Amino acid sequence: MKRGVEAKNYNAVAEAEQLKPLEVELRRLEDLSDSIVQDFAYMRQREEEMRTTNESTNSRVLYLSIFSMLCLLSLAIWQVLYLRRYFKAKKLID
């Protein structure tokens, strides 16, 4: 399926506007360059959206890893304190 510049029938344009072959080719090239500029603008916009999404995801991963480390650290501290109380209750340590 053709779209954009490829879909346009330049023979019909040439007959309707009575253009010379060189003018038709120039019109086709002008439309092609406009299409390329539009494609680059679209790609730039998509890149910006992807960069924003990537930065957001990176910050979420950072916060999740910090939260996980804090959870593990607090669990380790609780475990040490619990075992210390347990061994003191059993009179295994002073």
C-alpha cells in the first residue's frame, strides 16, 4: 500500500496543470523533501517521548531499589535484635 508522496499520481497532476516533465519532477522532489521533513519532525517527537518514558522508568527503578534495600536492612536489624533477645532469654549470651 502506497502512502504519502508515492501514492500521488503525478501524471494526472501534469495533465491537469499542463506541466512540463521537468516541472513534474521538481514537484515530485519538492513533495518528497516535505515528506522527509515531516518524517524527521515526527521522529524527533517520538524520540522525546521515548526519552521521557525512559527517564521516568529509570527513576522508578531507582526508588524501588532504594526501598528494597531499606526493607532488607530493616529486616536484618530486626533479625539481629530478635536473636539477641532470644539468646539472652535462653542465657546463651551475656
